[in-house]
Amino acid sequence: MRKALLYIAFLLSAATAWAQLPDSVAVEAADTAAVPQGKIVPMKGAFLLQSEPRDSVLIGDQLLYGVEMRLVEEGTQFALPEWQNDPKGGVMAVSPWIVDTLKVTKQRNGLPRLLDIRAGLVITSFDEGQYELPRILMQRYSKDGVVDTLVFDPMRLEVKTMPVDTATFEPHPMKDQIRYPVTVQEAAPWILAVQLLASLIILAVCLYMIYRRKDELPFVRKEPAHIVALRKLDGLRGKNMWAPEKQKAFYSGVTDALREYIADRYGVGAMEMTTAELFRDMKNTDVPEELLKEMKVLFETADFVKFAKYVASDEDNAAALPLAVRFVTETYQAQIVSDDMEVEEQKTEEV
């Protein structure tokens, strides 16, 4: 039983290996002289194909001269004839025999495959004339050892040269390169490419200008500090701001407007300073000492209202806003006088 199983496995592996053999090994070609042996079998004629098909064959053109065999049983071998070139010229071979498998037909019941085979060699001629190509004798070796000689009828080849002017018997001169006019179909891709490139450039420029405008801050004309401060102080007028529940917002508005004015007018960081720090630095300015004392009292009252829940009196509330306006007005007018004096001094120096 074991030997039977081994035998079956051996047969299966052999069949698989035989099925996987490439088609090129099914037909072997040998460059040996074709001497008629065995039975002579006439076949259909050989074929002659131009490498560059046209109405005539010129000197130097290459052609494929060979035979085709159909439904050849796989395993059959062939001996191809040798081609002897004539040293005097004529037709000569420029390649050895080339064997190709064109088609493979499978059969049932384990029969061998049938192959369509083409065998040929490339020939050419450099002499004008008509040539009778040699007939092709091919020996066929079947698998059972039978040898036959296949005979293919030859072909006739006519080789021509370039036409000569019969009037002058001189060859035609070489023509200049023909220049055909450019068609719309040829120019359309280039026109579209140029338009696309121009569109991309315009789009890139537009995007650059848009982003550049976004990056540039719009020019805003800055109002003088005293105008801004007086406008904010004017918005705090009205006795309804003196109510106890609104005093914190009232004093915060007054002092914030004054701090912004002081920061812009004197370059002091008034917004981040305490009252004590602010008036310590204000001593070095040109503000009159009496006005500074009144302003300090105003800021201290505002601190009590904002942080100590102090309720200011009506007298303090009524005096707060006029005092703030007077501080802004007097310091601004002092700046104008100082600027005018500097201008007069410059004019005097120039004179």
C-alpha cells in the first residue's frame, strides 16, 4: 500500500512539472544542414514580411523570411537549415533563425498540447534585382523517433533602388524638410497652457495684495489727549451718577480718564500705578503744586469709594468733575504756551 501511494505521488509530481514547462522548450531548433531524410512532406509556401510595410522593397530594407506550422504536437523537434550568404552580394541573412510560439491549444484526456509555431530569419539586399529565395527544407523529429523532411515552396524577391530622372540620368536631390502650417489642434494645448499660467499668476498677485492689506494696519488719525479726556468727562455729567450705587462707576470713570490723559501727556505709566506712586512721579512735572494737591485729594476720595465702600458727599461729587476738567484744561494750555515759546525762540535764533 505504501509503495502504491509513493508511485501515485511520483506520477502527480511529474505531471505537474510537465504542465509547468515553458512553451519555448516544446519546440527545439538546431542550426544544422537540412539534408532530406525520411519521408518528404510538401508544405504550404514560406512567407516574406517587410519590417516596414510599403508598396515596394528598396535596397537595405529588412524582411522576415520563414515558415509557419500549425497544430504541432508538443515534444516535436525540428532541424532548421543553415543559410549561406553569397560573398558576391545578392540576398543575405542578418540574423539567425528566430522561433516563436504563436498559439497553444490544450487537449483533453492527457493528450499533448498543440502549438502554432513561426520560424524565420531576417534578410536584406543591397543590390537591385529579382531574386529567387532558396526553398526551406526542415527536418521534423517526432516523439516516437520518426524523421520527416518538410519542404516549403520558396518566395521571389524584387529589390528596387531610388528612381532616377530619365531625362538627365541624375539622382533627384534631397528635398528640404517639409514645414506644415500649424493647426488649431496643435496650438490649442499651448494656448490653454499660457492662459492657465497667466490665470495662476494673476490669482497669486491678487492673493498677495489681499494678505498684504490685511497685514497693514489702517491709518487712524489720533485725537489729542485733552480732547479724548474732556469727551469722556463730559459723558459723566448728571446728578444721577451721584447715587450711592453709582458712585463707584462715576469715580472710576473720572480717574480712568485722568490717568489716560496723564499717561499720554507726561509719559507716565499712570494706568498701572497706585495713587501714591502716581503723584510721587507727578512732582517732577510742570503741574502747579496747588493743583496737584487738589487732584491727589480727588484720587484718594475715588480710592475710598472704589475699595472701601465709602459714600462721598454731594459737595465732593459736585467738585470732582469740574476739578478734573480744570486739570486737563490748565495743563493743556500750559503745553500750548510752552510750544509757542519754543517756536519764538527758534525764530529768534534763526534771525
